[in-house]
Amino acid sequence: MTITVTMTVNGEERSGTCEERTLLVTFLRETLRLTGTHVGCDTSQCGACVVHVDGDSVKSCTMLAVQAEGRDITTIEGVADGDTLHPIQQAFHENHGLQCGYCTPGMIMSALDLIKHNPDPSEREIREHLEGNLCRCTGYHNIVKSIRAAADKMAAGS
Amino acid sequence: MYAFSFHKPETLEEAKRLFGESDDPRYLSGGHTLLPSMKLRLAAPSDLIELNAIESLKGIALEGDNVVIGAATRHGEVAQSRDVQSVIPALADLAGMIGDFQVRNRGTLGGSIANADPAADYPAAVVGLNATVRTDRREIAADDYFTDLFETALEDGEIVTSVSFPKPVRAAYMKFPNPASRYAIVGVFVAETTTGMRVAVTGAGASVFRVPEMESALAANFAPNAVADILISDDDLNSDIHAANDYRAHLVTVMAKRAVEKALG
């Protein structure tokens, strides 16, 4: 059955039609055309689809769009401030924190949630936090380095 | 995923009414098992009844020496709860080991134990701490709750409302996780409780089970060495691409030993 769902996405109220069985990630990508959120494994393991729901990072392939009704969603498109990259995005750029870039939106959304809870994470804490985000290119070293650099920059800027 | 109707009741009564009126309903909590199962078409309910809007299923409360956790409480909330951390640190520790950060932001206690996955972590704490499962119609003792592979004592349509965990004298959980899914290949919860010693094993068999030999050994001497030479039979243990049954039996001993070490701090 076709239903209409309404949610706040990156600060704007957005509505669209879908089915009850439509996943949140599918709604974001195909209905709202926000294709920055990726589908990797579709089995809640890889983390390419991580978005924030009411401030908490979740895997949008394992949540229905209808469950996001009335909620506040942030996707990778809502992270930068206009043309100015978020410090985490800038740090990934400067530290070569990506190769193919497929996992990067999820990595950044996950890192944002980490730094929100723990503004000064150790390397070990960063690696533990990234358990749910898989990267098949970098071996994680530069991703961890990027997140550590971003934490420093964000602490200095606040 | 096949089509279904979605419902979001705000009271238990409404949830039960919807369940009664539907052809082939399923309750939905965190959705981190049910939705993947539906994608694989292993489950195809006619109606999904989401329980997360029911306020009475949420929250963590202290009742005397018990920590009572609402069924719709997410793993991340349990892991980060100051109350759980101070009264039963082993339980907060276990909750923080479930899946990954994002999974812990969605998955719930009630969903985990209603589903009773053989490799889930929570069953080890429920049985290890001799908890009481509260439902919309009764209370069920931990030892009577988990009955078999994905099977519990719950009746059709019965809803877990909360779980009451008594404060142990000391306890700890150790697991050997599958590196991809973080599910327990073997997890062992060791607890000295006010009603006796308990060793509960998850991941190894069809359902969580206790190890009486280890319990009596620990009752006599609560030390890692007390369980180091106890090897359980691998006859009824799981054997799959992740680990053979004899390896799981070996891991039970190793995880039990490490859990005792951890409980001793």
C-alpha cells in the first residue's frame, strides 16, 4: 500500500510516498534523491548506510521509512556548512582517509556520533567504535588518523 | 521483503488487540533480526506491530536490589546507564559488547530475548543472573524461559514487558565474537548470586544453558583455575562454518576462565 511519510531531513521537513516495507535508506536515496547515503551489504554489517535519527547513528538499511515518521534525520548531505566542509570531512581529505569513497559517508556519520559522545577518543576507542563500519580499501589506518585529527581540530575550534 | 501492514500502537492493550485481529502478525522492536529475516523472506508477516511507542516498555529502574529494564530499552542505553553500571557492571559491559555501536542504538532487550537467537548475548545474562522475565500476563523465571533454538516459554501474542535482574555478589561476561557480525561464537556469563553460583553459556548450543560442573567448582573455589580443566561434552554443541563443536567446547572453558578472572577484577 502506498503511504506518505514526513520527516525532518537535514533541517528541512520532507514528505514522500513509499510502501510500508520501504527501507529508510531507499526512501532517502530514491524518493528524496539524497544519494550520499550508500547501500553496501544490506545486512546491517558494513555501515555504508549510517545516518543519524534524532541524533543517534543507525543503519538506515535496517529501519523502515515509516519508522522515521516525525523524526529528525541527518544524512551526509547535511554535514557540511554550505561549501565549507565539516572538520571531519576536511580531515578525511587531508589525511587520505578514503580510497574508493564508498564507505566514507557511513564512516563520517559514525565518527560524528563518536566525537559527540567522546570528544577526545584514543586510537583504540576509534577502532572499537568503527566495528560496524567496513572499509575494503584503506586498512583503516588513515580513517583512524582522520578521525583523530578531526577530534583535535574540533577541540581547538570549540 | 514481502508487503505487510504497519502498526504503531501506544498502549499494550492496543498492541494485543491488533495482534488478535491480524492474520499472521509479528511484534517489531529494534528490528535488527526481524527486518533482516524479512529481507531474506525467512519471515513474511502480514502485519508488523511496532512496540517502541509504548511508554510502559521503556526505561531502567532500581527496585531494591534489582535492576528492572523495560523491554523496549536499547542496548546502548543499558551499556551507558549509570544505574546499571553501578549495580550490575557485568550487565552494562555485556550490553556494550552486543553487535556494534549502530546496532546497539536500535536493538532492544525485549526483542533479543523474545527472538532467542542461540548466539545472542542477553540470554547469558538473563540466565546467569537468575533474572525474572515479566510479560503482559505473568512472570517467568530465567531457567524456565529459554526452551530451545529460537524457542521460549512465551505464548502466542505474549509480550515481554521488562526483565528484573537481581544484583549479584560478583559477575562477569566474556565472549569470543564472530569478527563480522559480533554475535557470540561462545559467550560465558559467570555470576556468584545470592541464590548460588551460576555459569550460563550462549552461542555454543541450540539455546543458552548452564554448566553445573563449573558452578560447583566455582562454589568451592572462585578462581580461574577452578574451571580451567573442565571440558564440557561437545555432543549437542553447534557446528558450522564459524566454529566446529569441539572448538566451541574448548572455547566454553577458555571464556569461563576469563570471565572468572574478570569478575575478580
